[in-house]
Amino acid sequence: MITSIELGDFLSHSNTELEFENGVTVFVGDNGAGKSSIIDAITFALFGQHTRKSNKGLIKRGSNQGFAKVSFSINGKQFEAVRKIDSKGTLAATFAEIVDGERVEIAAGERKQFGESMTHEVEKVIGLDFEKLKIASIVQQGELNTIINAKPKEFKELLNAIIGIDKLDVASESMKAVNKDFRERIRDAFGYDDTHIEILSRDLERYRKETDESKPEKNTLELKQEKLKGDVDDLRKKVESDAPKIDKINQLESRKKELSAYAKEAIREIQHQISENERKIHDCEGCFEYAPLKPDLESKILKVEEAVEDTVKKIQEMTNQTTSLKEKLALASKLQLKDNKCPVCDSNVEKLNPLFQEEHLRQEISVIQGQIVSKEKERDMYNQKKKEFSAKLQNARDAEATLRAYSINSREELIKIQEDTEIKKQKIPLTANGSLVEMSAIDTHAKMIFENISNLEDETRGFDEREFNSLKMTINEKQTSLSQIDQQIGAISEKISKGEEQISVIEKAIAELRTVKEYVANLNEIQTNVFSRDGPVATSLRSWALNTISAKASEYLSLLNTKIQRISLSEKARDISIACHSKSEVLELESLSGGEKVSVALALRLGMASLLGASNLNLMILDEPTTHLDAERKKSLVEVLSQLSDISNSESRMQFLIITHDAEIFEDSTVEQIYKFESSEQGSKVTVL
């Protein structure tokens, strides 16, 4: 039974501690007050599983971590299971036994890769895993009908777990392990076990038959082998006499390829030389017309530059003279005679010096400016001549540089290059794909290769290479056939040897395995009849359990005031069926009303709970069992739940936890241990009524 539950920042509970006794404990309160959280706390602490979407959803809002601790007793021993979860999703768990007030740790965490699992240890102590306990002992809100909606095969598996047939499975697996170990030892000793007797018998017959058939086949192959060896020897002698000719044929082809490759390379080189010569001819064409003019042009440019310099000098002199006359003209305009007297010394003057006469000065300036214009035109004409001579000089220099680059010193050398180019053009074939004779005319080396080709052609004339290759192919084919026959003879010889060896081994193994088979048959009979979940022992246990559940469920159902008088559970092949009996007929589950289905499901749950009274945890949880029940059936249900206290006080010491929001239905009941759940700002608040 569960003795206490402690919750810290778990779902809606900040700090809740509940103590439990034998009998019936009722949780009452409005929806959302945290009643059903107790179920999640129990399953999370024991198995690490719950009905929420994620582990982080178990932590109370605003908190960094939460935990659930469940203390329970089984067969006089006290145990404690604790699991913690933080906001990062990190889990911590411990499972311990309380001995003389001290915690003795049994398991911690779920490090299955190291063979450690707290959940596995809890399952061993309780005797059920999460799924089986959930169906057998925990009726979630709105899931009371699960037991009648479960598939028949699932119902049978649940029943097997409840009545302990799983332990028969353990024993059966042990028998299988013993049987398997025995067979493995036999296989280690003989290479076979008793399941291989029929196969070995067939193998023995097959080896005998194959050995008998292989011996004449080997003789036939040996005769064929001798004949092929003689044929191959004769053909090889003929091939050896013609082999030198095929070598010369290969040499002939090699020389032809050599000549062709040499011709291509030689032609490519000659064509390159022709291309280079043509480029020289093109670049040097006309150079001998310009290059000789260089000295004369340089002399002319020098003279023109001197003339330009002289002209510029004269223009500057006349420009200076003009400036001086303009200054005198300015002074003359100030020197005016009054009454034929000098404006400076007031002496009598008959007439002014021409150098101080304005008209004379203006005429002088005009004449000099005309001369300046004439000289400027002369200067421009010299500059134009210099430009023309410079362009011609550059052409002459370019021509001289081109001739120097090609190392051509005279027109005769250029003509010689032209003639040599024409000779090269006439000497080579137009392409490298010409005849061998044309290729041989390229040079002496090509001629020597061609002569070698002619000699090889004379030496191989009349030789039929296709016939020679056909002869070699025939030898290869016969040699291949001979190799295949050698392999076949070797394989048959090995087959005969191994066959005779296997016949001896199998005959001995079959004799030993017949004794083994008899022993294994005895082990299998024990496993099938005693330990198999479908054997006589398990079938008898299920029959007893089905009758017990049927009887108890029928008793509870009669208290719920339905038209169903009796429930009958029966085993059929691999599943279990549920039959509901009224006074006059058998009722189908599908024909029952919603309330009747709830009544049947509750009756079956209570019947199974009664059967569970002798198992480990001895716990039954009903979450909102009054859902879909009318007022009358709710009253009947309370009467049944009140009677559960009497069941719990019996030797079976059954424990029931009832979760409901219908607090009023327990006002006049005999159930004494009632916890009231209320919502508050700090979380769920739990008080004892």
C-alpha cells in the first residue's frame, strides 16, 4: 500500500504532504484543484511516466524544479521512490528500501547503457510495469470504460500479469535457456543438435548419392583431359613456327606508325619554318626603300631646326624693336611744339627729329609688324617640313630595326629566303596523310624508315594474320577448356573426399543426437505442460481468476441496481470475452447504455481489485468514477465504495484512492479518510475533512 506522498513545486502543488492508511481514501474538490495530480505524482515517482505532454510540464509555474516522492510498503518492507525534474529537463531519481529508519539505495537514474534502471527495479518490487498497473489499478478520469473497450488479447495479457502467470513466463524462459544451453553444448560438441537429425539424414543420403555419382564422372573427365592436352601440344608447335612472322607484322605496323609520326613532325617543322620565313618576307617588304634614306633625313631635319631657330630669333628681335618704337611713340605724343618752341627748354625749334614724330614712328611699327608676320609664316613652313621629315625618318628607323631584328643585311638575303621558302613548299606533301612514298621523300631519315618497312613487307608477304590469330584463339579456347576440366576434376576429387569424410561424421552424429532428442523432448514436455502460459497450469489459473473476477464483479454489479444480473468472463483461444447476463438473456456490450457500461466496467475493475488483494501494491485508484452515472447509481456507487473499507480491513489489506468533485455524495457515507483539495494563489491547498 502507499503510505505517504510528498510533492514539491509539482504541477499545482507547492508543498503538499499526504498520509494514507488502509481502506478507502477520498479526494474531493472542484475541477483544477489538483486532485488528479496525485495520480501523475504516483506514476512519475514510480515509473517516470505521466499523462502530461512533457516532463517540464510537471514543474509548477514560476519554479525552477519540482519533485514527487512516494513511500509504500510491500510484504512488510518499506520503500521510497523519488524523482526530480528541473527547468532544463534534467532528471534525477532514487529508489531505496527503508531499513531500521535508514535509506538503503537500490537504484538511481536510468543509465540503461550501464545496466542500471530505477524503473526496472521498481517494476520487480511491485510486480507490474506502468502500462499493466495503469489498466489494472488506475482508472483515469473518463477512462472507466477502458477495461471493456480493451482488445480481448490485451485483456488476457493483463489478466496474466495480475494472477502472476508472468512468473510462469520467467520459469518458461529459464527452461528455454536450459534447453538452449544444452543444445548449444551439443552443437559445440557435434556441430549439430537434435533439431538437425532429419536434415542430417537427408544430408547423409545426399552425400552417399553424390559420392557414388561423382566417381564415374571423374573418370570421364580424366579421359577428356588427356585428349585435350594432345590437341593443345600439336597446335602450339604450329604457332611457334609462325610466331616470328607475327612479330615482324607488329614491327611493320610499328615502323609505319613511326614513319607517319616522323613525317607529321617533320612537316609541322617545315611548315613552321615556311611560316616564319613568310612572316620575315612580309615584315621586311619595302624596308630597303626606307632604310637608306635615314642619313639624308637626319641632315635635312637638322637644317630645318637651324632655320626654325634663326627665324624665331629674328621674330624676337623685331618684336623687341616694335616694343621700343611703341615706347617712343608714347613719348612723341607728349612732345608738341607751341609757337615753334621746345616744350622742355623753351628754345626756338624749326622742326622735330623724325624719331620724335608720331607719323614716322607709326610707319616704322607697321613695317616691322609686317615683317614679323612674314617670318612667322616662314617659321610655320619650316615646322611643317620638320614634321614631314620626322615621319619619314621614323619609317626609315623602323625599317632599319626590322632588318636588324631578322639579321637581314641586304636585299639579296631577303630574295634568298623567298627562294628557300618556295623550295620547302614544293618539297613537302600538302598534308601528313600522304602515301608512304611521299613521306619518304621528306629527308634521309624518313627514307631509311621507309626502306625498313619495305624489307619487313617482303619478309611477311603471304602470311595470314587472321589465320594465325584464329589458331591462337583455338589454343586459348582449348587451354580454357583444359583448365576448366582440371578444376572440375579437382572439385570432384575434393567432393568425393569430403563426402566420404562427411558420411563418417554424420553417421556418428545421428547416433548421438537420437539420444539428445529424447532428452530434449522430455524438457519440452515439462515446459509446455507446466510453465507455458497456454499450458494446463496457466489455463487452470486463468480459469480460477476469471471465475473469481466474474463472481466478485457480479456481486458489485448487483449493488449498482442494473438489469444486468451477472458478468461472465471466459477464455477463448488467444483472448478473453465478456458476457453480460440479464434474467432472461445474454446482453451485448454494444447494446448497453452509457451508465450500464460504466457500471460493468466499475464492477470488473473492483472484481480485479479484489483479485489484486493478494498481489504486491494492493492499490486501486478511481478518478471521477461518478462520471456518466445518474443520481441513483451514484448513491449505489457510494454504498459500494463504503463497503470497500470492510474489504480493505480483511487479510488482503486492499487500498483504494477515490478522486471526485461530487463531495456531497460522501456526506452520509462511512468513508472516514477524506482530503479536500482547493485552489489558491500559492497553489493547491489540501485539508483533512
